[in-house]
Amino acid sequence: GVAVPYVWMKVKGEVTGPLGNTFTKRDKDEGIGDITLYPFMLGWTGLNNDLKYDVRLGIYAPTGEYDKGELANVGKNYWTFEPVVSFSYISSKIGLELSAYAGVDFNTENETTDYRSGTQFHLDVTAAQHLPLWVGLIGVGANGFYYQQVTDDSGSGAPSGDFKGRTVGIGPVLSYAMKLWGNDLVAEVKWLPEIEVEKRLEGDYIWFKLAMLF
């Protein structure tokens, strides 16, 4: 599989100096982000096809634009290798969904900045209710995520050494699934505000996903 993201980004940074003066910088960027490659995905089903689980390997290629010194960049300028396991249960009788997605990110060095981000663990959990609407099913629920960096940053561009980031967020999720030309089409939008952030930029994430199974 291949995933090609298009990213809109706005960033504001504030730094308070030793004399109490605060400096603010704003930046924005948009464009094709880092493309994800899936060289393999292996999945299984159970409980009358209500339960689905899989393992996969995601490879994030540094295809997005990156400029050293810019506050907003749609690309990271390094490769990431991400083994993932996911579970999804959607009841065919009552429409209840419970799903979880867990992965570990192993990063290479950003050669432009001589900075290598540490290994990161992340968990994404969704609970939603699906109901008939028009010619398909609408899903309404909540999504939460947990991100924890488990090893130190490194490289000559990382003078702070132990700089392990952490973030937690929760927000609503809305989806719609239907048949189109005999195939399953799913659209999903998520709003994920961060509620607890440590040693990372803080903000809100808005995701829109459109997928077709054929």
C-alpha cells in the first residue's frame, strides 16, 4: 500500500528571554507531505468477520518539503520505520466499534540538522456507534491518542540530550461508509486537540481520510 498526505500547517512559536521579553514568530506551509509505503500488511478476521486485526510495516519517506530554519515544514527530512499492530471490532448486530492502533517509530538522522529523534511509541483508540443513514452507515464517537518518546534524541544537533516528548489528546470522530461501484468507500474526519504536552509543539490536529477497499 501507499499513503500520500496533503498537509496544511500553521505554527506559532513564542520564546521568553532572560530579561522577560517575549519574541513571537509565525509560519505556515502546505503541500505533499512524507509519503508512507507499506511493503507488507497481513490481516485476519474472526467472530463472524466482526473482529479484524493485522500487522504491517510502514515506511515514511522524506518526500515532503523541508527547509532548515523554517518553523513550518510539511516534511521531516528523515526516514521512519514503523511496525504496527491494530485491532478493530465492529458489531454487525448493534453497530458498536472498538478499535486500537499501536506502533513504534524508529527514525533515521536528519542530515540537514545532524539531529536524530528518539524512538517513539504511540497508541490510538476509537469508540464509536454506527447507525444506518441514507445508503450507508454513519459513525459518531470519540478518539484518543497517547504518544511517548522512549529513547533520547541524539546527534551533534541535539545539545539538549535527553529530550523525550510526550503528548495525550482526545476528540470527536465522524465517519460515513457506503458501497460505491460494488466497493466499500469510507470517509472519516477527526479533530484531536492535545490536552497534555511535554517537550513538543502543542496544537490541534484535524484529519480527513478517504479510503476505498477493492
